[in-house]
Amino acid sequence: MSPKNRRAVRTALQTFAAVVAIVPALAAVVADSDALAAAAPWAITAAATAAGVAGVVARFMSAPAFESLLDRFGLGLVDEEKPSP
């Protein structure tokens, strides 16, 4: 797997993990409301979609043109460690 694809997958997994971390709190809120319980499947779909979109955005951001734009703002990735003087 290429480093760019690996970064995209890693970002999607990180987003998914963040969503999973808040699921217990959301489940408690949903349990108290019938209207929210009806919307729960939509919320789960939205969370899964958010993780997928995050992966796609990460893959897009790893493109050389976008990476050079990020470098201009000091936000680019460093692929190789520079030796300390």
C-alpha cells in the first residue's frame, strides 16, 4: 500500500474511532427520546459517512499540489527526518 493510501486509511480509522468514542453518550441521549431513537439509523450512517469522507479528504490532501500548498503555511508533512547538526 502506498504511503498516501496508508495515510488516508489511517485518517478514516482515526475518525471512526473518534465517532465510536462518543457513541455511548449518544446512546444515552437517544434512549431518552423517541424522536431521537427514530433518527438513530441516520446518525449511524452519518458517522460512517464522515469516516469515509475523512479518508477521501486525507487522500486528496496528500496530492503533491495540495501538499505544496500546505507547505507554504507550515502544515506540510515531513517524510524524512533531517539530521541534527
